[in-house]
Amino acid sequence: MARTAKPVGGGRSQEGRPPPSSAEEVQPWAPLDAALAAYAAGAADATLAMYTDVGGPEEVPVSLFFRSASEMGPVESAALARAEGRVLDLGAGAGALAMVLRKRGFAVTAVELLPAGCAAMVEAGLPDVREGGLETVGPDERFDTVLVLMNGLGFAGTLEGLPAFLRCLADVLSPGGRILADSTDPRGWDPPEDGRYPGEVHMQLRFAATAGPPFPFLFVDADAVAAAAATVGLRTDVVVREDGGRFLVRVVRGPV
């Protein structure tokens, strides 16, 4: 699945609360799927609304998911420069990163839950596009690089779920392989009133008339990533940091 590039911070204003879902059966990521489809159909100015329970709404340009190599920020650029061998792009979105690597001669497997994202990648000519998640990776498949970007560690949902998520990613690594993942340090945000870790948020997406139900999403600091990785026999180092707390981390089995 694709993810938004930065979190909503700030206080807990009434205006910042997520709107109610238009239908309970709508899947959490359905608004993003609809947004990708609209952009691919010509809605170049389409925007996705993102809400969390720790901040106000943020309007995300859908063009972000279709950007070129020259439009990548420091985190994505650093990750692309460090890709090696066979690459798995998990949560590939519309294939922005996968397409750059494909053009550079890498064998890329792009995995994405959203049908519109998969359709965009197939249309762009990516040869190995899989709709779903890690379950689409065969039991004997291994990758030299696993990309989990655009605040990709948010897939873990909670701090408690982070070690298991990292272990699942490591299970598809070849010997000497690396995971390149990013997040945004939430430690400077307003502390949640219920005492939970500030990066454990509930997020909701809306596009046009489609609003998905809230879902758990994690923003996590680099120290917490290192601690979680250590519990499952992994090591980390921070590759690059951006203003605003976003960072890229490399995760490996052996010494960094």
C-alpha cells in the first residue's frame, strides 16, 4: 500500500477530528484507491484528505504517488541510491519508486494492496506487479533489498507490533540483504491524553465522497526502531534525516 509522505501533527481541535465514514463496509485504504484511479483518469489536481486523532486534516496531492526521480526527497533518493540486487517494493503505490529502479536496470517486484495502484504500475510497464501484501511472496523467494517507504513502518500499527513486522520483512531477505524503511519521529508532538506513545495514531482517509474507517498507524522514532529490531535479532542504522523528523533507516541481520 502507498502511504502519505508526512504525518499530521499538532493539537486536538474539534476541526481536526476525522469525519464519519460514509459507509462502514468501506475499507480503510479505499479513498486512496479512488484517488489513484481519479488521477490516472486525468484528475491532475486530485487531493487526498488525511486525518488523525492527534492533529488537523492534511491535504495530500495525489500527484505525490506518481512523482519522478527528480521529484524525490532526501529519504527516497537515499533509499534508491542504496538499493542492490533483486528489490521488493512493499506498498508500492502507483509505482513511483519501482519505476525509477526498473529504469536503472533493477529487477523489481512491486507489491500493492490497491487495485488502482497495481493497474497504474501494469500500465507503466512494470513486469512483476502483485496485488496484496507479503503473502504474495513465495516461500522460497528472497530479495536483496526490501523497500518500505513513505512512512512505511506505519504498517506495524503500534509499537508492540513493530518487532513482528520487522521480522516478517527480514524473513524475505537474502543473505546480506537489507530493509530500507522510513518513519517520522513523533516525540515532539503533543502528548496523547490517554498516555499512549505519541506516534500511535488513528488515521482516516477521505477522497471526494469516499471516507474510510479509522485504522491504526505508527510513526516511530529511530531509537524505538532500533530497540524493536534488536528484540528479533536485527540491527539498524539511520541513513539520512530530513527536517521535520522524517528519517530513513537500514535494517540488517548482521553487524551494520
